[in-house]
Amino acid sequence: MSVHARGIAKSAIIVALMVVVAKLLVFILEILLAAWFGTTFVKDAYLVALVIPYLIFIVGTETILVSFVPIFMTLLAQGNSEDTGEVVSSVMNISFLFLTIICIVYVLLAPWIIPLIAPGFDEESLSLAVQLTRIISPIIIWGGLIGLLVALLNSFKRFTLTALRFTLYNSIIIGFVYFFRSRMGIFSLALAVSGAVLAQFFLLLAGLWKRRKYYRFTMNLKHPQVRTMGMAVIPVIVGGVLIQLNFLIERVMASGLAEGSISSLDFGYKLMRMPFEIFAVTIATVVFPSIAGLVIAEEGSRLRQVFVSSLKMIAFITIPATVILIVVRVPLIQVLFQRGEFNAASTRMTATALLYYSFGLFFHAANYIFIRTYYAFKDFLTPLKLGVITIGLYIFFNFIFIGYLKHGGLALGSSLAAVCYSVMLLTVLQKKMVNLGRIDLWGSFAKILAASLVMGLTLLLMGKIGLDSAAAKTAFLLGIGVLSYGAACFVFKVEEAGKLWKMGRQFIMKRLNLLSGKVS
């Protein structure tokens, strides 16, 4: 493994561990919020108040993040610090002004917008939702600025700080609501969300404090890179809207099915997303600045190496994760959700959704890398055009399978659409990066798939062992799954397993040597 690849792998592992901690906090937060606010009208009002600000926050963060990294890497390669400072300052100031205007307009129009979002609310719920909207809306402003700061820190390979923001966010919400909910009620949650987002901004800003001398109060709309940025964000924003459109289509079609179909799809999708967000998003976050830098430097050989290595690592994680989700889905859902109103029937419906969603896990993860590689080439239109085609295919698949598989057909349609999107993205991308190392790439995939199938067969056999509780069975099967997959990878000589083993051994030996040095 090259020094460059080793650095990427180490950064990915550190970020993944921090994301795991953040996801655990999210799970704890959801449990606490359920206990504190339940399914009361005040919680409904909060969720309605959060819809638009959070959507703008997410789209703003992601849009500026993915569109600015290639531009910033180009500026760094040119080595002109004054020009770089002017572009960064212009983008930051323009974003702040634009998002502030959106925030003010939304707050003023909230009494008319909220009834459109929740037409079934009574006067008390609507009034509360409007009040909560005014508290939460400032996150609109910080979304774009956070995206810019994350882009800068990622470009400087400061991944730890950008990953830490999620832990900070959830910790602040848990702590603030815990201490103030008795006096402030649901308003404590709204204030906590707004304050936690602001805390994220200041955390990231602190990481760039030493470079503050480059900031200036300017908005140079005529600068070529600023104009490029302005043109880039449009297709990225539309792409983000298309993703939300997928969810809307699914919800609309599921609304005509049996009660619980929408909820089971939501639970199943969230479970499928867990390994995706922990590993695929982490790898893409760490790799994206490197790919952008290699594109700018026109280092085709290293670019292909990083790209192929990223796909292999994603396959190494998501293919066995797919098998685990399929085989262990029922006891896993029972452990996580089956209590209270979530009964055995809910488990069966969610298990069906998770089964069909799982088939698309690798392809969703691969698409995340593919799209960012296009962005590194400053090609923002191709993923958008192919995304429009994919939505058409998604609707087509849904109509085919919904009659036979009900809500499972919608989940299967999502997975098949992800497969088609992957094929189209990779086919066009090969014209930009010829010779992706197909033999090496597909050979590794075959070994990973074989090891995953061995693990799956082992889990099916071990699953016949009777255990008293779903928790014990889930823990047992997950442990067996990890061990059997590791052993199968050793037998099939899976390259990625060897790399991780070597890195882990070096890490432990290094820590032991440091410890022995302190003792002596």
C-alpha cells in the first residue's frame, strides 16, 4: 500500500469511528425524545417546523461542500494565496447574505407556509409550529457556511474536526433538553437544535482560525472561480431536490397500500443506511479532496489507483453488510424496534422492506463515490441528467413490482434504480478515466462476494440454533458473521482484509512500543 493510500485509509478509519459514536448518540437521542415528548401534538408541531429549515440546511451544506472542493483545490494548486483568499471570502460573504435573506423571508412568511405543510393542524398546533419555526430558522444561514468550512477543512485533510461536529451537535441537544425541558418544554428542543448548529459553525471556524488573515469583506461576483461556483451549485441543488423527489414518489405510492407501509419503508431504509453512512460516506469524504487534487494535477495513474481502491474498500464493507442485513434482518429489527406499538406485524413488514432495500446497498454507496468523482472533474451536469433518467426507471420499476410485492416492490424498485444509475455513471465515467483496472477490480469483487456468501451460509446454519432472546441471537449471529467473513477473506486472499490487518497490527505495535518506552 502506498503512503498516499495508507494515509487515506487511516483517515477513513478515524472518521468512521467518530461517525459510529455520533450514530450511537443519535440513537440515544431518539430514545430520549420518545420518552420526553412521545407522539404528542407538540412533537408534531416541532417536526413540521423543522421540515423546510432542515431541508435548506442539508441541501445548502451538501451543495457548497461538493461544488467548492474542486474549485478550492484548483486555487491551492495555483499557489496564489491572495486570489484564494478573495474567492473564499466572496463565496462565504455571498452565501451568508443570500441565506440570511432566505431565512428572514421564511420567518416572515411562516404563518402562511406552515398551514400548507400541515393542513390538518388545529389553531393551537399551527401557532406552536410557527413559534418553533422562528426559533429553528437560523439554521438556514449556518448550513451553507458550514458546508464551506467543511470543504476547506477537508481540502486541508482536517477530517477529524469535521467528523467531530456530529458528536458535538447531538451532545448539545441531549444535554440542553435534559436540563431545560421541564421549564421550557418543546421550546428547549428547538433552541437546542438552533444552538447546536451554531456550535458546529464555531467549532469548524476554530479549525481555520490560523488562516483568518486571508478573510476580507468582499463579494467579487466577477471573479472567474466565483462565477464557476455559481454555475456549479445549480445542478447540485437540482440533484438534491431529485433525491427528495424519490422519497416523495415512494411515499405517495405507499400511501395507497396497507396501513404501516410508509413507516415500514422508513424503518427499513434507515437500517440499510446505517452501514452506508458509517462507511461509504466516510470513505467518500476522505477520498474526495484527494481525487479532486489528482484531477487538477493530471496524475491519471494515481487517480485510477485511488478510485479503484475506494470502490474495493466500499465493496469489502457493503457486500457482507448486505448479506448480514438479509439474513439477520428479523432478530435485528426485533431488538431495535419491537416494543410498544411496534408489534410482530410491524417487524414482518419492516423486514420485507429491508430485504429489498439491502440489494441496493453497494450500488448506493458506489454512486456516492461516482458522483463525487464527476464533481472532481467539475462535471456537475452528467450526474443530474442520468439522475433524471433514473427517476423515470424508478417509477417504471415501482409500477411493475408494487402489484406483486406491495411495499416490498417499492424498496426493490429503489434498489434496481440504484443499480441502473451505477451502470450509467460508471459507463460515462470510463470515458474520463480510461482503463479503470477492470481485471483487478472485478477479481477483487469476486473474492469479496465469495467470502460474503460463505458468511451467509454460515449464518443460515448457525441461525437454526435456538436462543432465548432476539438480542442474544442477534449478537451471536453478528459475531459469527464477522469471524466467518474474516476467515473466508483469509482463505480467498482478499487484498483489503490483508491491508486492514496489517494497519491494525502496526497501530497496536506502535502503541505498545510507546507504552514500553514510557514504562522504561
